[in-house]
Amino acid sequence: MKTEQLMTFLISPDSTVVEAMQHIDRNAKGILFVVEENQKLIGVVTDGDIRRWLIKNGDLQARIQKFMTRSPKLIYRKDVKQAQEYMVKYSITALPVVTAKGCVTDIILREQKADVVAEQKTGLSDIPVVIMAGGKGTRLYPYTKILPKPLIPIGDIPIMERIIDRFCAYGVQDFWATVNYKKSMIKSYFAENEHNYHITYVEEDKPLGTAGSLRLIEGAFDRPFIVTNCDILIDADYEDLYNYHMEAGNELTIVTALKNIVVPYGVIHSSENGAIISMEEKPRLSYFVNTGMYILNPELLDEIPEDTLFHMTDLADQLLAKDRKVGMYPISEESFLDMGEFEEMHRMEKKLNLKTE
């Protein structure tokens, strides 16, 4: 492994959660090896470790040494020929190669044989998914003057079909689509293409917001269901997301993504009488943002007003005001792709390795 790539897997124990998430985005393998001076290995952190920390504590500025695993799997240079066998045995995807003094010199990645077909997951085979596909997509005008937003192609595949394909990889077979704007085009597209899933269309006579149209599905579900906007792609383990919702006992779970914002100016910190305490050049602010994917318990449908413009944020506020359990499932910044604007649409195509003109 080249030095530049190797460094994307190594991180200091004093690094923050935010920095670790950015590092994991760069190596795209969901794992980091924690090293001290001279790259001496002292621990390992996975994206799952980070997620569990954030759910429990929510502290983005915590040092990763607080929750890293201190006995990472490793292999010595003299034993590298057994690396692949070792990774299969322990179900790991990356293995640090260390010297006799425990210093990392390389990372070996688990080989994925091309002739092995990935096993189809079935953990969500009986879970319904609702796709909110009724909006006009005004941010993508003039594209949406011709096509409804769900049929805007990312590469050569409409965004709604890409969303469906990702859920199908987890065994989902039953989809509900709330439709309004250019709904006939959406129905026609999916009617003309063969697929092994079923779509039930819920028609809005008028815009009802991101939650209002769900009231039209009242009585259809007997278990928690997933709701997603039709202009996003979430790179996450959907089965793990669903299991978290169930285990946490949430009524509503919101998938959140890290968002880093750099203030493009020097920031002044002051006290009384205009006295300057300190100056900070272009500080970075980190927040979790709402991605537009949710899991809801079915009884929440009764709490959505009928025939009224009502958003998912209204529902969340309503629950929080009553001290009811609303939880978040955090993902990294690069795991959230939003097609809502042209710049983001091109970023989505680049992230998916699609050729653009």
C-alpha cells in the first residue's frame, strides 16, 4: 500500500470524533488504526464504534482514545502470507502489518473474489418502505419542468430506481410512493420496467408536506416502516439502522449526517465593553443534519392531521414537546448524497463513479 493511502487508515488517539469520521470517509473502508509516535499501534476504531459513541454521548469533539478498542487484530511482517486466511477467520476487512516493535508498516485489505456472488440480504424482507415522490423539485428547475424529480437520472438510472435498488439489496419487496406532480409519468416508467418488487401509489390531491401524505396510508402497516425522500441516497447498513430503531425503543428515528461548515472569515471572541478575548481564523463548525430518511412506528400515523400540510419536522417537534422518544442514527458526511441542487447532483454522480458530460 502506498504511503499516501496508508495514512488514510492511521490516526492519532488525540483526534476528535469529527476528524475520525472524515478519515473514514477518505479510506472508504469503515476502519481506522490508532497509532502513537513512530506509528506504533495502540488501538482500532470502526464506523460502528463511532456511531455507538455518538448515540450514547453525542460529543463530536471527544477524543477517540475514549472509546477505541485497545487490542486490535494485527499481523507481523513475517506472517503476511497468512493475512487473507486470518481476515476470513476473524471476519475483518483490513489488517495492519506491524514490526517486532508494533509499528504499522502496511495495511492489507481483504480480497473480494470476482467470481463470488454477494449473498442477498433478507433482513428487511417484510419491512415496508415509503418514498416521498410528490414534490415539484423546484431547486432542479428547468429539469423538473420536463421530468418529475423521482425520474431525474443519476447516470442512466432515475434517482427513485436507485433508491429502490438499495433497499432491494436488503430484501425489501413492498414500496409505497406518495405522488402528485407528474404522477402519471412516474407510474408509467415503473409499469414499463420489469422488477421483482411491488409499488403501491398514494395520490395527493394537493401538496401535503413530507408527512401529511402518510396519513393517507393509515391502517396499512403493523410494524415500524421506513420513509425516505426521493432525492437522496444514504450509504449505510439499512438492516443495522432498523435494528437500532427497534432496540432503542424509539417512536421516530431520524437518519442524520455530519455536516462541516467553514466560516470564511476570522471570528472574533469578545467580552464586556468590546474587549477582544481571542481571534479564530476560519473556524470549522460541525453539526448533524436531517437527511430525509426516517423510521416511524405505525401508531404515529394517527397523530398526523388529515388533509393538512404537515412535515416530518412538525411530527418530530410534536413528539419532543411531549417528551416522547425521538432518536438519531448518525452517518458520515460522505455517506449522505443529496440530489436537491445541481452541484449536489454532480457530486452524487462523481461519488457513484458515473461518467458525466
